[in-house]
Amino acid sequence: MKISPNPVSDLLKINYQSADYEGVSEVRVFSSNGQMIIDLKKGTAIGMNEYLIETSQLIAGTYYVFIRNSKGTVQDVFVKI
């Protein structure tokens, strides 16, 4: 998973490579204190996937993004400015 820009102000772009999974993935964003802020279901195809997440409503701080499906979970960190 690659996220950009980091830090972000309004729109976070997530590039996610799926080698062998096609279906629906959960995309979740958590605050630094563990509160789930965003919970989305996104279609995932084999190959490169791009997800866009609106971040303008988030307060400044550190956030953790997780993508989960039946093949596993990947995670990364981003900073909202």
C-alpha cells in the first residue's frame, strides 16, 4: 500500500496492489487514540487499485489506515495537516 500525499490536507490517495484477491475490501481509518473515524467498503480488483478518501473533515493529527479482506490486512500511517 502506498498513500499520498503525506501529510494530507483534503484528499488522501491510496494505491493498493492486489495479487490474488478480487471482491470487497474494508478500508478503515483510525485516530491515534484508536477511534475508528472512517469505515468504507471498496471494490478490489486483481492488480493496482486506487482509493480516494476525503480527509478535510479530520482534525490535524496522526491516523492509521487499514485495508482488510479475506487475504489479510495491510496498514500504513498518514498525517493530517
